[in-house]
Amino acid sequence: MMKKLVLGALVAASCTAMAAIQEEAVSYKDGDTVMKGFIVYDGASPAKRPGVVVVHEWWGITKHVHDEARKFASQGYTAFIADMYGDGKTADNPTDAGALSGAVRKNPALMQSRFLAARDTLAQHASVDASNLGAVGYCFGGSVVLDMARVGTDLKGVAAFHAGLGAAGPAAAPGKVKAKVLVLNGEADPFIKPESVDAFKKEMAAASVDYRYLNYPGAVHAFTNPEATEKGKQFNLPLAYHAQADQQSKAQASAFFAAVFRK
């Protein structure tokens, strides 16, 4: 009987904690372009807290991105889901996804402007300690946050999951990168060639960046997304969810942000 009561109390406490997580749609602007993001935070806490910009995959803002933002909010951060495409655009096929992501990646100035619009909107939220900001990205979003670190964006840390490693703009330069960098990729990801990994590591070392690069054996592209396996089959792409790599990489990211924010 006592075990049942304890279990019931734990379940109730967990439900209460999740119920306190608030997610609000936010319209903001990058120049004349209306962006549609989301702010996600624990509304039960009055304390100022670090903020994390969450940058989506090439599909746009999906359930996976919302779920990730809620996880960060449950860890004590305010998460802001950035809209990198404008007007909340999403894609349901690789052709459109490639066109949307390519339009941003091929225009580094636009990419930086859109990221900064999201970061600044996050920094202005009442729950956020604007001196403690970081960013996390997935696939396309991972490449975005790595480039934001390269150009010296004022961030404490960036974590990139299954991210392309090449710079869309200038490479990292000594003394330029302010953020600590964590890259979490799948060792079996055919999109991430060994030579690109070597080049990235050399770039980071030459620029004296505080970084870690972790490879997860057996994991391919999009390994953190539970919907990836179905998408891979649908479009004949090397995408698949990998539960172990997902859990291990998320634990690494959690420890990383706790350290950079000195929680």
C-alpha cells in the first residue's frame, strides 16, 4: 500500500511539473519578414533563468522541435523555438525542405540576421537572464548554431546534433569564437564524411575553440528524432531514430549546458 502511495505521489508531482511548462506562440520580425516562433518555459518559477535558442531541422518547426524545447524548459531553461524560414513555413518532402534550408544556408547574412532576431526576442522575455544564452540545433539547425558560434555570436554554448560541419560563411578564427561548442553526430551518418570531421576538428583546434566532438556508433542522420525512421523509409533517405544514441547525446547536452551556465 505504501509503495502505491509513493508511486502515486511521484506521478502526481511529475504531472504537476509538466503542467507548469507553458508554450506560447510569438510573432517577431527580421527586417520586414514576420517570423513565427514559440517561447517555452516553466511558468511556476519566478526566477530568471538561462535561455536556449532551439533551431529546427530542414523540415521546419515540427513536433520533434516542440518536444525538445519542452525538455529544455523542464531542465530549468527558457527555450525559444526559432523560425529560420519566415512565416512558420514547413516542408513535408525533401525537395521543399532542401529549397527552404538552402535559401538560408546559401545566404550567411540572412542566416545570421534571422538567428539574431530569435536570440534577441528570447533575451527580452521576462523569464530570461539575458547574460546567459545558448543555442541548440538539429541537422540544418545544428549547422546554423555552429555557424553562429563561428561568427562570434554572444552565446555561452552551442550544441549541434547530427549537424553538417562545413561553414556557410567564414571559418572560425582565433579569438573570434565566444561559445563553447559540443557536436553530437552519428558515426554511421553517410552525410557526414570522415574528411569533413577531420577538417572541422582542425578548424576548431586552429581557432583555439573550446569544443568536443562525439560520434555515436551505429547512429545515422536524425538519430534524435523519433519520426526519422518513418521519414527515411518514405523518402528512401538514410534517416533513422537511434534510442541509445538519443539518450546518451541528450545526457551529454544536458551536462554541457549545466556547465556553461554554471547551474
